[in-house]
Amino acid sequence: MSSEECTTTLPIKRVPLKAAILLLIFAFGSFTVSGTILPFTISEAHKATGTFVLTTSTSGAILPQGANATSTVSVISLQGYAGTVSLATQFTNGSLSVSFNPSTISVQAGGTATSIMTVGAAKNASIGTYSIIVTGTSAVGRRVVSSSAMFTVTVNPLADFGLYAYPYSISVEAGMTNSTSIILDSTNGFTGTVTLSATIPFGFLGVMGGQNPVTLSPAATTYTSLQVSTTGSTLLGKYNITITGASGTVSHSCILTVNVVDPVPESLTLSGSSLLSSTSMTLSLRNNGNTPITLQSYTVTDISGDQWILANWTSPNIQPGTTSAAMIYIGASCEACTYNGLFGLFQEFVPGHTYTITITTKLQNQFTFNVTA
């Protein structure tokens, strides 16, 4: 060997300053700058946690065409979830209108937030069952969290009501009244109030109704009455009265046929009489006809032709087949009477004497009886 030293040259690589510092920090756990030790910590960004569950207050609804149904949507915080949840729906078949109030809800950790979901079926919505997936979605950190619930809606035919007159044809004697029943029935779950009105043809007809408006419950039937009146001036013949029931946008009408006829001839007979005083007596009158008789006036005539006349008589209404007492007054007992004859000649009833009593009805029929006091 030579006397020269044997040397080996190794390549020197430069270590970046930042890497050297990190190596020192990992080696010693701290770093000294100008005599100050700076602690070193490694921290991760805050991770959002938790989740939620979505529920509906009802699992579904049954509604007719043109109606709405509501359900409460609840979002319940789990595992400390807090945030904003957006609500949406998806149909597995068909489509109905759905809205939320509100459409986004804020949920506190450990709390519950709600929204009102309204489902509507148009009047022309297809009849059938619809399945709606109600979903709530929220961003939780870098995750998207969601929860869903199924809501089923069955759409039935349009809620409606029927309107009928029974009987749908009646006869009314001129100057009299008659009545019919108005029947309303709920169909397809209809509920609400129905307001009734009548269109009357000219001809001296009048109508008077019973309960109005009429309240209907689902699957129920309700009755009210309609009275038709005529006058002595009402022309004989047939008349059509249109009866209309309306509730919101739904309305129906029916026709009532009214046949105005001549009144059945009145028949009035005297069953007996009784003298009460020198200026009053009672007559027992029997209605042998088929229509009620209202007495309107009377005239009492003695054998000489002298008369007491009462033009506005408050008397009983005598029903067919019944007998009623009618009071006859003259002289001092009848201040409303008119005397027609020789002054002072006919002032009282004389027992044993016969008097002619003529009674006029409201229909201007006259009945004459010879009565012995």
C-alpha cells in the first residue's frame, strides 16, 4: 500500500428546511424559537354528527275528487342532529298536488320540528289509490342524510248530494195550500250545508220553505218541507216550480209540478142550535165536503126582513168530516154588526120565532139555514 490515506466520497443531499423542522418536532415534540417553546398539536376539522327520522301523523287519507286532506310531518332529531331539513315528495304512481307549510324546517338537537302537508285531488283526478313517498333531506358535514315515510291517498268520486221532491207532483185547490217534502242525500262522503231556493212562475203562486239551509253529514239523508199556496185569482192549470240546492260550486235542481184545480164543492149542514141569550146563539155546523171550510160572514134575517150583518167574522176553520160550534151575535152583543131594517124592530131573538141565517165562506159559497130560537 501507498502511504496515502484511503478516502471515500459520499454524495450529500440537501434536506428541505420545512421537512427538517417537522422531523425535529416529531423527534422532540416541541420547537424552540428565540428561547420560546411552541407546542404542536394536530387537529381534525369538526365532524357533524347525528341523523333524524321523518314520520307522518296519519299513514294515508281517503278524499273525494275536488277535496283536500292534511297530515302533520314530523322530523325527530337523533344522536344530536341539528340542522335544516328540506321536504319533498315522489309518487310511485299517478300524481296529486302536494304542498308543505313550511317546505324546509329547522331541527334542534334532541328536538322535533313539524310541517303541514296538504294533498289535493282535482275534480278530474283519476279514481284510485296513490302512493306518495315523503322525504326529508339534509346535509350533515360531507354527508347527505335523509329519511322517508310512505303516505297512501285513495281518491273517490266527487263528493255530491242528491235533491228530490216527494211527491214531485201535487194538486192545490184554488185559494188553498198543499205541501211536499224536499229530500237531500249525501253521496261520496259529501258533508256541508245546502242552500235551497225556488223559481216560481207568474200566476199568483207562493211558496214557503221549512229548514233552510240544510246541513248534510256523510252518507246521511235530510228532509225539509215546501208549502205551495194559491189564491182565488190563481188560474187553473199546471205550473212547474224549479227547486235548486247549492253548496259551494256544487248545485242541483228538481222540478215540482203543481196542478191548480177547482176547489171541491163545499158542503155545510146544520147539526143543531142553542139559544144562549136574547142576542146570541150557537150553531153546530158540520163539514160534509172534502176540503176545509173557513167562515167569513153571516146575515141574520127575521120574518119581517130586518137583518143583522157581520161582514168580518172570526170563526172556526171546519175540517172535512168534523162539526164545530159557530157563535151568532146580534144587537147589543155585536158592535161590529150592521143593522138593515126598521129601526128598533129587530133587536133580540124571540124564543119560538124562526130566523134565516145565511153563512158565506171564504170561497164565497153561501149556506142558508132556518133556525128556531
